[in-house]
Amino acid sequence: MKTTNNNKFADAVKQSFVKLSPRIQIKNPVMLVVYIGAVLTTILFFLSFGGLKDENTIYTLTIALILWFTVLFANFAEAIAESRGRAQADSLRSAKKDIKARKLKSATNIEDYTEVLSNTLKKGDIVHVVAGEQIPMDGEVIEGAASVDESAITGESAPVIRESGGDRSAVTGGTVLVSDSLIIKITAEAGESFLDKMIAMVEGASRKKTPNEIALQILLVTLTIIFLVVTGTLMPFSNFVSRQVGQGSAISITNVIALLVCLAPTTIGALLSSIGIAGMSRLNQANVLAMSGRAIEAAGDVDVLLLDKTGTITLGNRQASEFLPVKGVGENELANAAQLASIADETAEGRSIVILAKEKFGIRGRDMSKLNANFIEFSAKTRMSGIDFQGNEIRKGAAETIKEYVTNKGGEYPEECDQIVKRVAGLGGTPLVVAQNDKVLGVVYLKDIVKNGVKERFEDLRKMGIKTIMITGDNPMTAAAIAAEAGVDDFLAEATPEAKLTLIRDYQTKGHLVAMTGDGTNDAPALAQADVAVAMNSGTQAAKEAGNMVDLDSNPTKLIDVVRIGKQLLMTRGSLTTFSVANDVAKYFAIIPVLFFGIFPQLSVLNIMHLTNSTTAILSAIIYNALIIVALIPLALKGVKYRELPAGKLLSRNLLIYGLGGIISPFIVIKLIDMLLTVCGVR
């Protein structure tokens, strides 16, 4: 790890010098001023040997060196941020190999194939991949089910299931089949795969500036131009005034350049790119790929959050919570029958019934061979499952289905069972009725289990001014119960693709920024409409193309982390901008008064820092200007500590800490540097 960090540092230092190219410097107008200033003072240094008046050779050289270091420090901040992306990109490139693939002529005949290189595959081609082989290109599974190792992309060591149909049919080139085989239809051209997009996005050099960042850049450039005009008039002004009053001398070119660099917003100008790159890097480290910087920025301003119920708010599978027998039936008897009917049921609900019966009544160790049982699997037609053994028939299913089953056998469906079913539904649960032969035994209460800590996270979001909305296909009564337990602000029940889209548009029309997560093709329209759309990597190609972010871990709760990272990015940029502007106020008091001491001695009252002279004052300010960039690099990379507060409170807090800190720190540090220079004999 230490060696890796040393390599990153060495690479960043190297890139700092590479970025001295004018073609790179011109991309950052604020630092371009410093760059030009460094060039000009260097030229003045060499001209001073030719007898150039008013320019002190050693002083000019010192200013030139400090300006060059200022530019290098700014380059270093950007390079160290980019190094994270390059390291991840190199890791991803190692997963991308040009391999042989079996291209099928028809999906129905795996024996009729041609071996081709993966980079020759085109969209629409069909390939056959078996266990142990790498998937050659992005695609959709059209036949088969298999375990896929996606660790090269997601970092998660546990294989995941990919199968045809549904929302888990998408596969990524560069991943490896662990078991079975798949027939895959290629969905991307060579060079346009998901892995290629990831590599391009995680490299800092390919990052595009966001609208907010561009706006801030325009503001900084405007301020720089204003200071450029002001400082440009100081030389002729000071020359004119000194002649009129008959004392002092005009300000030198070197001092004008130093003044311009100190007064321009160089601190935030130097760190702006690194803040943006580091924000994307933090998102990448969270295993979320942003398709644009705009999406991260929008995440920071989100005030409405749409979340799927299943898998996000709840565990994703309903679990047996309670056995509710009808009158005359013992709870043990109901549990025994429900477990028998669920032994062959491999669904999560079925397994939970077996486990609950074991935990509550110790029912275990059945010898099924002695029962000579015949298991009835669930089907869409019968809407129930069960077991036949030794002349007995046990069935479990929806209330209406079991009611019809019992009455057809000549039995009675008790009113009490109807009441239990309504009570369970009212609590947001799923009632599963159990009957043996022609007798109803009772109800199994299946419950959506709300994830631990979800309610607290929603409360945190509420403090930040973000409204949470649960989206579910459940009926309104069930949705209301789960929404209350989870602590969301609102819910959309019986959600259809059209209903999701309409909901998002309604909020956007009212001026809100909306975030949403989804994984299915039916989520694609809403994802495309949302301001921040996080598609699951395990989802369909349509969902991934519609979203502006892809969660490589396919964890729907990651949307909350995305919002936090987006807010942290905006907080960091705002905090450092506040600090930079406040810095300029302090540097003004350090430099302006001492520059005119010779002409206007009365200005000494403005020398509140009691700096020794103009030389030590300007050197102190410009040294501080360079060092503060280095000091703030860790903060720019790590980001300002995230706090769950409304925007107004955050602004007040940042103004207090970074605004006040930005004013106080230059006064202290510049004074200390001035004292040190004075002790060293600088005059």
C-alpha cells in the first residue's frame, strides 16, 4: 500500500510539470494569470541583468520562483485527484481482454458457431459462453441461467445470478461465468461497452465541467479581470501621484504582478478542478458510475427522493411473522400444516414458514419418505400450493382461492377467517390461508420486513429538507402501513410506469429536483425523466441507458449515499470559495497600504498588521498564497465533512467557519512570515 501511494505521489509530481504546457494552463483562466505572471517575472529577472530600472534582481527572482511554485501546487492538486481515477482505470483495463468468442449462427443451435475475436463482435450478434469463460462483450441473456463473477468491475467477490427474462438479464463484458452456460445477444459495439465507458469516466482527464462549476469559473474570471484592470492602472497612477507630491516612487512591474496574483481568487481557482474530480472519485469509490458531472451536482440539490419499496425499504422478500388459527384450531396444528405445505416450497416466503414453525414449536426432522407425499407446486392457474399425503390434502394460498377450494369440497369458509385476513391486510401484511381437506385452519401472516436503520436514514434526509416517497405495486392499504413503519413522507401505491413518470413530472413542474432508482425496463421512462437516475448494474440494458448513474453493486439504498456525496461536493466547493474570497480581504490589508507608504505616509494607519515594509509584506502575502493551496489539497480531495442540515443552516455555518477562518488565518500566517523574513534580514 505504501509503495502504491508513493507511486501515486511520484506520478502526481511528474504530472504537475507536464501540466505546465500553455495548452493545459489556458483551460483554467484564473491560474493562467499566475502562469503568465510567473513567465513575466522570470523575463524581468533576466532583463534586470541588462540594467532594467526599478527591478531588484533577487527580489524579482524570489517572486518568480514563488509564482512558479504556486502554479505547480495547483497542478499537483489536480494531478493527485486524477491519479485516483487513473489507478481505477488501469485496474479496469486489466479486466478488458481481447478474447475468442463462439459466435452462433442461430440461438437454437449451439453446435453451429464460428470462433471470432471479441473486438470484432457487433451489436445483435449472438454468442455462447460456458463456465470458466469470460463474457466477450456487453449483452442480454436470451437463454439460460448462470452464476457470474463480476468482481473485476464491482469488487464484490460473491458471484451473482444472471438469467434470461426479467430484470437480471444484462451481462457485462469482462466478467466471468462461474457455472452453467449462457446464450447472449450482444448489445454494444466494440469500444462502446460499459467497461469502456467506465474507464473513460473514472479518468479525471476526461471529466467535463458541470454547469455549476462553469458558472463559478465565470465568476472567478470576472473577479480576476476586475483586479487585472485595477492593478494595471496602479503603475501609471503611482507614477503620476509620486511626481505630483514630490515623494516616493512608482510601483514596480514585479509588485504589480504579485499584487494581482494575491488579490485574484487563486486559492479556489487552483483547487476547483481537483474538487470536481475528487467528487467523482468518491462516487467511484462507492461503486457508482456517474455518466456526467451534472448528475453528481444535481444529486447535491435533490429535494425529492423516490425509492422502490422492495429491496430498498424492505428486505425484498416477505417473511412469515405469525400463525393466526381460527376458533377450534390450535396454533401448533396450523403451524404443522403450514410447514408441511411449505417443505417443497423454495420461495423465500415458503422457507420462512418452515423456519418460523421450527423456531416457535420445534417442528423439525420430518421423515418425508414415510409419508409418501406428493407436493403440489404453486402455479398461476391454481394460485395455491400444498401437499397430498396418506389421504390428506393441505393447501395454502390467497384467501379467495382457498375459499373456493374448501367450498368445492363441501366445507365451510368461516367468517372469522375473513376477519383475520382483513386485519392482516390492514397491517400491511399478506394473508396466506391454510386448509386441510375441507377445513380452514387459519392464516399465516406474511410481513414485509423493513430494513434496520432505514427509518433513521429517512429522518436524516428530512432534516436536510429532502422529501422521501416510497413506490410500490401494493394496494393503498398495504402501502400505507409499510410507509408508516418505514417513516417515509409519502407513497405511490399500485405504481405503473405511467404513474411514476407523471409523479416525477408533477414535482419537477413545481420546481423540485427529483432522484429515483430503478432496474427494470418498466422503470426506464421514469429514470429518463428524473434529474438523478441511478440504474442498477444487475438491471436491464434499457434501465442503464435511461439512467445517468449506474450502481455497480446493484444496491437500491445507494441512492441515499449518492445524494450525500453530491451535497458534500457542493458543500466543499462553497466552503473553499468562501475561504478564498475571505482570504483576499485579508491579503488586501497586507499589501495595498504598504505599497503606497512612500507616496502617502498617512496610509500607515491602515497597516493594521504592522508589516515591516513593502518587500516583506508582498513576499509574505505571495508565500502564503502558494502555501495555502498546498494546505487545502487534503480538504479538497476528502471533502468538507458531511452534515445533515438544511441549506440555510449549512450556509450560515460555512460563512462562520470558512468565512471567518479565511479572514483570520492570513492575518496570522502573513504576520508570522513577515516576522521570519525580517529576522532573516530581508529589506
